[in-house]
Amino acid sequence: MNFYYGLGILISCYIIFLIWLFHERPADLSVKDLRISKRQFVLAGLQWCQQNLGTTKHRYDLKIYYYRNSNFGGKFQSCNKQIIIYIYPDLKLTNLTDTIIHEYVHHLQFSDKSVERDYNKKLAEVGYWENPYEQEARKIASQNRNECLVWILRHNRLC
């Protein structure tokens, strides 16, 4: 009796493992796999950012372009406080989530004109990749993208 019980548990675990192995994980999902609108996904990501990264008294405007930009996935325009996100069907949701967080961090960073001047000064001195504002945005996005993505998927009952 114990042998069959143990064998049943082993087979059950193996089946669960196979389901897990072949089931699409969040890291594998692309924009084309979404069951909500792209805009709704971005808004959910920004909601997560507000709840987990904080807010500022400054509001931002959101602009979404539905094509691949060859230079970047998004940008923050400090002059008009606009977060811009580029979305295309093959874009991985982890990358989209990373971009949402990255640009939101810039929204938090650019609290006044002096920050914008400092950003531009550092950009001229050390370039984009070594700019401390960009490094901070990349670090925060990298640290939080998986948690944010899972939250978006669960919050919208997508997994």
C-alpha cells in the first residue's frame, strides 16, 4: 500500500513539474499574448509604480506609440512631464515592464529644473550609460520588473 501511495505522489509531482515546465511563464510572454489592452497594461504598471515606488506632487502625461522605436523603448520628457512608451507585438512583457518602471523613475527624479540641468550636464560629461540618473533608473527597473509584472498579471487575472 505504501509503495503505490508513494508512486502516486511521485507521478503527481512529475505531472505538476511538466505542466510548470511547458506552461508559459511571465518572462516568456509578449505583448501579443496580452488579454487586456496594451494601454491597460501600461496603466496597471504605472499604478504599481505609484504604490511601490512613491509619488510626487507633479503629474505626468502618458503617451503610447504602437510601433517599435529603433533607439529606445520609452522616454521621459521633463519639459512637459510626459512618459512615452513604445509598444509592438513581439515586445516581451518583462521588457515593457522594465521600460514602464524606468520612465516612472525619471518622473520621480525630475522634481525641478535643477535636476534637469544636472542630468544634461552629466549626460554631456559621461554619456547616457554612465549617467547616474540613468543608472539609478535601470537599477530600480531591473530590481522590480518581475514583481511588477506578476502583480499586473495577477491584478488583471491573467495568470
